[in-house]
Amino acid sequence: MKFTPGVVYETRSTCDHNCIFSHKVVKRTAKTVTIDNVEGKTARRKIIIWEGNETIFPLGRYSMAPILNAGS
């Protein structure tokens, strides 16, 4: 699965099941995705392939960081 521009992807927090992170894909290239969060901040993230799906770390890579997966 690949990220599609214009689609909002969501994931739950590892620590709090009621906390949901939402990010909209603004544009993409072969190696990166540009995303907007609910506050309107834009960021560009590198795409990695995990279990056959495109995956990004929208808030950066750190312990218990949220992960957005295009396949779920």
C-alpha cells in the first residue's frame, strides 16, 4: 500500500488508547511524504517499507513514537 495525497491517516498513541494522531498527506515523492497535522503544521518525512506497506514516523523517531502505516 502507498500513501495517497489528500487522505487523512490516523493512528493511536502507544501510551493512551484515547489519544489519536491525525495527519493529512499533502504531497508525496518516491521517497518522502509531506504531511499536515491538525494544527496546520507541515512536515516532510522519509518513507520506509514495513511489512509491504509504506510507513512514516510523523513526529520523528523516538521511543514510543506514533507510526502511520498506509495499509491500515
